[in-house]
Amino acid sequence: MTPAGAPAHVAIIMDGNGRWASARGLPRFEGHRRGVEALRRTVRASIDLGIRYLTVFSFSSENWRRPPQEIGDLMGLLKRFIRNDLAQLHASGVRVRILGSRQRLSSEIDGLLTEAENLTRDNTGLTLVVAFNYGSRAEIVQAAQRLALEVAAGRLPPEAITEEAFSARLGTADIPDPDLVIRTSGEMRLSNFLMWQSAYSEFVFTPCLWPDFDRPALEAAIAEFHGRDRRYGGLSRAGAVSGAVS
Ligand code: FPP
């Protein structure tokens, strides 16, 4: 938790752009476009609320299964987001981090992502982690491969493979685990997002479709988070008194 009482790390599965658009007889692209506006609002609200890390699931490694037109639209929106918003993010002290594989991305996108990270690397405000071409299983497999290579090379004894050593080889190595994971649109699954990192996160599922998400919706999710009793496998405060197991 931050001194301001906000969770330090909020991660969001931004879902429901397509349904938002079809409910209005609009093309799916319009839902994604309005989704970028919701992302802008959420970044601003996160800064105001004192959140330290905001991670957003922008393109999953499974999203390549969508029609080429829609993939092109999402790539185009990412390019526009970086080109239009990077200077403002930088001026607001936001540090941009990219999580996910750079394979399959065009050199143009790869360059823009690197530019965003490099420009903002020394900023000390909100860290905006953009999960793009990200999949949690692939990230976990890659961490296992890194450990295996170090063991095979004799640089790491097998007994040194601890939870900390494993975490240190994930893409999120120096980012704290999310306190709160929000998924919009009423779906209740993790969809290959931060599976290792969310072991003790609180989950809030809201029916709100992502293009409608705004500061009050974020505050409502945080209020729900504050109502939870985080036990990390131990006893709740009430349980500790009554002797009940967690
Ligand atoms: C889910 O909606 C959302 C996505 C697949 C991508 C999220 C993308 C954005 C918010 C805009 C792009 C932002 C950046 C920075 C690239 P859905 O299409 O799965 O909605 P549906 O389940 O209603 O069809």
C-alpha cells in the first residue's frame, strides 16, 4: 500500500472493447479506440491516487488468433498511443516498461517500445507496465530455461532455485507483485496474465466494459480491495482472535 492508501500495484485486464462497440452498432475498432481513451483516464487517475505501478494487458500472445485486420488495428493504436502520449507521460514523470516478447513485432513497433522505455527510464512517478505480446506461461517457461542454462553452465547450484531466484528471471523481475488485479466486462478468468505474480493478489471483476472504465470505477475497485482481508495463507485478524484457520 502507498502512503496515500492506494494499492501500490494495480494490474488490469482491459476487456470488453468489442462488446462495447457491437452494443452500439459500431465496428470493433471503435471499441478499441475508445479503450485507449479509457487507458488515458486510468493512467491519470492512477497518478492522482498515488498508485506506484499500473500494469495493463494490451495485447496477449493469444491475440494473434484474431483476424489480421483487427491485429493491424491494435498495432496501429499502440503506435498512435506512443507517438501521441509519450511526451505527456514523460512530462508527468511516468516511467514506461514493456512486458512481453518482441518476437513477431514489426521493427517499427519494437523501436517505439524501446524509445518509450529509454526516454522515461529515469522517471520516478507512476510506472506504467504495458503488457504487449505477453503470455504468462511463456514468461514462466523462459524463466525455467534461464535457470536450467545457468545450472547446466555450473553457475547456479540446483538448490539455489528458490521462489526469489525464479521471480528474478521473469520479465517483472524488479516490479512488485500486483496487490489488485481488475478485469472488466464481467469475465472471470486470468487468461494467461501474471499467473505467478498474482498468487496473492486480490481480484475484482467488474461488469463495466473497458471503454466505460474511469476514475470512479477504479476507486470502486480500490474500495472493494480495502474491504478484503489479505491473509497470505495465514490467519485473518478475526481468525487470529477466534483461533479459526485461514
Ligand atoms: C479486449 O477487448 C481488449 C483487447 C484485446 C486489447 C486492449 C486494447 C486496448 C484497450 C486498446 C489498445 C491499447 C494499446 C495501448 C495498444 P475485446 O476485443 O476482447 O472485447 P470483447 O471481449 O468484448 O470482444
